[in-house]
Amino acid sequence: MVTQVFMSKGYKQLTVRERDLIGALKASGKSLGEIGKELGRNKSTIARELHRNGPPIRTGYYLPHKAHERAVERRSESRKITRLKSAEIKEYVGSKLAIRWSPELIAGRLQIEHPGQKISHEAIYQWIYNEAKEYIPYLIRKHRHRWKKGHSRKHQKVHIPCRVGIDERPEHIGKRLEAGHWEADTAVSRQSKSALHIMTERKTRFSMIDKLASREAKEVRSTIIRRLEKKPKSMKRTITYDNGTENTRHVMVNNHVGTKSYFCNPYHSWEKGTVENTIGIVRWFLPKKTDFAKVSDEQINDIENWINNRPRKCLNFMTPNEAYKSECCT
């Protein structure tokens, strides 16, 4: 005789063993009520099991292990979450991705433009990668996981005259308590000597992008001076650089515009992460194989304007332009 299985308080899914018993009892000619009594289950549970997890084509027999596989698959499918349930939210997210807003920006701005609607940026990422892969090319970086922080060991020694390390930089600069503190870096082209010089103000995230004929120190010096010399004094306090040779004339910049210089530790370019992030955005428009010599000044101006007019989560969804103007006018 088949051993009886008693059901504990509260409903539980049928187990593999219970399905084996159902198969054996059904094969022996037992009725639904008898099978249910033997298992400690209601006969409607047995009927539902035979109907839902029995063979999809042939009827009259029951294969326990196949039935269990069907039940597990159905349960897995039922637990899949539709990340963007509202058609209105899907339309909003899609329209903003199309103009290259990040999921974080979209999630933050949604609550402002559509009060009462709310979604996390992680849900948007999952929606894109699981349900709407056509939007992957619209992401600034086309991969979900961020690259690990690393560095190049191209330079073995630091050759920067009058170099002051970032460890000596006042603490309030790191906390972004006042405007006027910049980070500077260059993006190189493998196709020619041309490069881009990029500066980002730490508090407002306002960025300036310029094309260089070469990455020589004199070219970098003159570019920084040209962009900063007409700025208000309050907006030109310090510049943080990496240890590239293009920054060796930083003292001349300081003497001309009144700034102070600080330098990242060797192989720690992430210590100026604000401008590194800006370069990552620029690379979306101008990938690494781009020949900067063929990029027009108009294109560069368009990219700069796009970056400075794009809302930022870290600015409470203000744009860098708005944040910069508010600092200049206070």
C-alpha cells in the first residue's frame, strides 16, 4: 500500500514525491478523491494538477517527472517582473533614452515631470537588457557593468616641476563645497597627433572641451589660459591634473590666471573622476578610433553644449549650465 502523505497547515506546492504518488495511484485506478485522501490533499488539487501538468497532447496518463518540470517552469515564468508596467512610463523612458539621457537622469526627472510616477534607474537598466535591447546603443556606455578602475604604467617616473600632490589639496575641495575647482585631462587620438583637452568644474560639473593640434605642454597651457582668463576670479581657484608631460607648464597657467595646481598620485587617474566621467561621455560621440584632426570645432561645441545642458542627478537634476550660472551670480 502507498504511504499516506499528510499536508501541513497552509498550502504548499506539490513535491516530486507527491507527483510520483499521484502517478502510481492513478495508474492503479484510484479516483481523484481517493488519491487526494491518500496524499492529504483536496481532490480539486489533484484534478488541477492532472489538467495543468499532464501531457499537452495525449491524455489518459500522467508522467510525474515531466509534470514537475512543467510546474517549475510555469512558476519561474510567473515570477518574472515586468519592470516598466505603464505604457506611459515606457514611452517616457524610450523618448529620453533616444536623446541620450542616462537611466539615472530619467528616473530622477520622471518624478519632476510626472508627479506620482516613480521608477528606479536599475529597473530601467533591467528593462533595457531584458525587454528592450534596441535601446542599448543609446546608453552612454553600452555595457551594464562598469569597468574596474585601472591605470597605465606607461610612465615610470613623474617629471612635473613644482608638483604638489593631491594629498595636500585642502579637504573642502574634495567635498565640493565651493565652485572654481577644476579637473583637467586630455583624450588622445590614435589616428593623429590631435587630441582633446577637457576641463570640468568639480561642483557644477560645467565642462569645457577644446581640440589640440598636439598634446604638447605649450598647447595645453595656452588652451587653459584662453578658457579661464575671462572667468570670474571665484571660478578659477585650483586645477587638478594627472602626471602627463602635457601638464609640465602648469606654473605658467597659475601665474597667468591665478590658480593653484594639484596632481593625482601616479597611476591614480580616478582621483580626478569628475573629468574622467566627462571624457567617458565625450567618447560616446567620438570613440577611441576617431581621428580628432577630422573633427570640426562646431562638432566639439555641439558636444560641449549637450553635456552642459544635460540634467545631472548629482545636481538635483539641474544642468551644469544652470549650476554654473547660479555660482557666478551669487
